[in-house]
Amino acid sequence: MKNIVLFGPPGAGKGTQSERLIEKYKLIHLSTGDILRAERKAGTTLGKKANEYIEKGELVPDEVVIGMVANKINENLNAIGFIFDGFPRTTAQGEALDEMLNKLGHPITKMIALEVDEDELTKRLLLRGETSGRADDQDEATIRNRFKVYNNETLPLKDYYDAQGKYLGVNGMNRIETVFGDLCKILD
Ligand code: C5P
Ligand code: MG
């Protein structure tokens, strides 16, 4: 299995690149943000609860997202591999993911971080907010909180994967096609 963590702040291009990568490499796209938004749209209890966090730019509790990821992995045990997009978001989530994948004998292959500065990220998120309908992309205070949460809770995962020799950075400021080319070089 090729199991890739596509890492980076909100607006870095994780979703965009995941769409392309899954097509080329036939991997499963596991986006916890997409799953949470689908639950919200379906009006489930989980979706309603998750929305309270999403609209503030806070993180849904670890045990909730870890459970979602475990379900998705277990539904796809014959997959060629997964692209984890927007997960893990905390060191506890990273540890839980390692435990699940190690048990299956298919650990994370690489953690690839898309690096983009905050001015560019803010521009991208506000632009996306004009068409995505995502309230968390339309409000600058929420966007700032998402960066804060990312820097405090998520960024420590860089060291976590680096310590395993799995961390790689890619310049996410480049054009979509260029970034995709850089990612393919790593995956091939
Ligand atoms: O990954 P994405 O940016 O689509 O996530 C949108 C929102 O969903 C996050 O700001 C957060 O509120 C929630 N989320 C979360 N935990 C995750 C993934 C997403 O709380 N692992
Ligand atoms: Mg996304």
C-alpha cells in the first residue's frame, strides 16, 4: 500500500492535489473535512455537532475523527493505498493513525507538506469562499483562527513524521500543475 499524508495549512491545495493524485495513482481520498461536511449536509447528529466546531474554525475532538477514519480504512482494506487529506490534525490523531496502519502492516509511506505563506492562503480561502458556500472560508476571523489552530495543534506533526524519516516539503506557492509534477516525482 502507498499511504500518503498530504499535509498543509487550510488553503494549501491539499484537496486540489488529492483529486489529481487519486486519479493517477488509483488511491482512496480520505478527507475528514469532506466527510464532516457530508455528515452536516445529511443532517446527522455527528454533522450537527461537528458544525459547531467547523463554523468557529476549531477542531472536532480526536476520538470522533479517529473513529471516522477507522471506518473508512476498514471499508477499503483492499485499496492500493490512501491519501490522507486534513488528517491527522493533532499528534494524538497521528499516533492513532500509525497504530491502525501498523496493525494492518501498511504504515504511512510519506508525509508531504504543501508550503504556502499565510497571505497567499488567506487570498485563496476568501476566493474559494465566494463559490464554495463554505462559511468558514468567508469570514476573516474564522480563517485567522484556523491558522492559529493549525500552528498550535497541527504543525507539531511535522516533527512527528520527521522523526520517522517520512517528512518532505513541497513548495505549494507554485502553479497547480507544477505542484502536481513535484508530488508525482515523490510518489513515483
Ligand atoms: O480539512 P478541512 O480544511 O476541509 O476541514 C474543515 C474543518 O473541519 C476544520 O476547520 C475543522 O473545523 C474540521 N476538521 C476537524 N478535524 C479534522 C478535519 C477537519 O475538526 N481532522
Ligand atoms: Mg480541503
